[in-house]
Amino acid sequence: MQSSPFLRIGTRGSMLALVQARLVRRLLSEAHGVPESDIEIRTITTSGDTLKEAPLSEAGGKGLFSKEIEAALAAGEIDLGVHSSKDMATALPDGLVLAAFLEREDIRDAFVSLEVKTLDELPRGARLGSSSIRRAAQMLRHRPDLEVVPFRGNVDTRLRKLAEGVADATLLAVAGLNRLGREHEITSYLDPERFPPAPAQGAIGIEIRSDDSRTAGLIKPLDHAATSIAVHAERALLGTLDGSCRTAIGALSRIEGSTLHLKGEILSPDGSMVIDAEHAGPTSAPERVGHELGQILRDKAGSDFFKLFPA
């Protein structure tokens, strides 16, 4: 008679998602002294995986990469979902919670090109491939002459599109390239002070049922305190701004002692307008810091600013 798995992990089936799920499995195995083979990884196809070409802002937003995993979690078919935190919807389904975050990887965006070394070296009118409204807006803010062309897909797909001449350059999360062992593909790194990354970028989040005390206890050793503080603040900022894939929002956190410093910016889709602000507060109340910064940005921007974004 086959015994039940120690834990059941749900994940997307992409190469990066599987690398992240296997990392969580290894850490759980080490934390609890159980063989990795006793922890099941179940791949789940999400809407975001099947809608490969449409920009996320048009196809339904961040929840596309987690909806089916969350349905399996709510139904008790898996015990935890492993996600790229930046892809998570601002509001989670009732009964589910992001209960732990692994230590954050590099938060920066990578500039990738087969032709030039940096953004500033791109010739006038060059094509930048990106389906991220934030990345497109940040690029156009500094280089309004660029032509932004739609660009979705995994790392291999995007590099193939570059080779085929669909675009002259693209941007990718450094964290994903590092986890895949493909940091050699990076042409240069974007300065996060100049180009704040997406809220929660670089952080692997573990989602569980809020009433599942057993799984909560088992994943607790994996939770990285500083990452958890930063991600909770950045997601609170996102929630206050009603952030989604339709809104160009960047965030940058820094912890000094018991103080959390949070910087946020909102950009118009064409990059011509930017509203930014910084706020600080105790690390013991990250959601409050994020919410307060969100309110500051909303007040500075005014209601008309948010009408610039697609409905």
C-alpha cells in the first residue's frame, strides 16, 4: 500500500516554475529530514500558460498564473502553491494566504540585446520587446523614441524572437535568469533606483489554505523575515493603488535596523508622466507602510491620472 506524500506542491509547468518548486521541495526536505521523493510536485496548467501571445493586461491580469493552482489548493488537491510573488493577484481568494517567502533573489531587471550593451546605446527608433506596462513606461520615460513591441514567452522564446529580429532588445527579471543558471544571457543590469522593479519581484511565495495549521508549521522554517517584510509592504502598496497588470507601478524596499524604507512610482503608459514618493515606518508594520505610501501616491496623482490606464 502506497503511503501518502508528506506534502503536495502545486506549480506551473514552465522550466522556471519547476526550478522554484524543486527549490522549495529541497528546503522542506532539509528542514524536516524527509526524502525529497516523499514530497510530491504536481504541475498544473494555468490560463497564463495557454494564452501565450496576448498581453497580460488584455488577457485578465496577474491571476492568470495562479487561478488554477489556487483552485486545486482550495479543493484540497495540493497542500501549497509555489509562485513568483510578482505574478500574484493583489487580492487572494477567500481562505488562501501567502504564508512564507523564500529569501529574495536579485530584484533588478536585466537588459538583454544581441546588438548593443546598454539601453542608452540603442539607436534612435529601436524596437524594445516587452508586454509589461511598467517596463514599457519606464523605458519610454528615458527613451521616448523607442518603439515598444509585444513580447511574451519564456526565456528561450524571447531570445529566439531577438534572434529573429522581432525586437532589438528586451527586459527580463534577473532573478529568473539566475535561477535558471542563465545569467550569462544578461547584457547589462538596470539600476533599480532609476528603474524600480515590480512589487515583490525576485521573491518566491508559498500559498496555503489559511486554516491549514499543519502546512503553516511545516513551511515556517522557509520564511525569510526581511523578504516577508518587504513583500508585504510592496503588496500593500499595490493593493492601495489598485495595482494590476494594467497599472505601471514600481517599488523598491530597503530595511535599516527596525525601519523599512519604501519607494514607489506610478507612470503613465507612455512614460511622459511619473508620480513618485518615499515613505518609512517600522518593520513591524509593513502593510501600514505600504498602504500609507499608496495613499500618498494617490493623493499626488489625483483621480484623473488613473484614467490614463486601460480599463
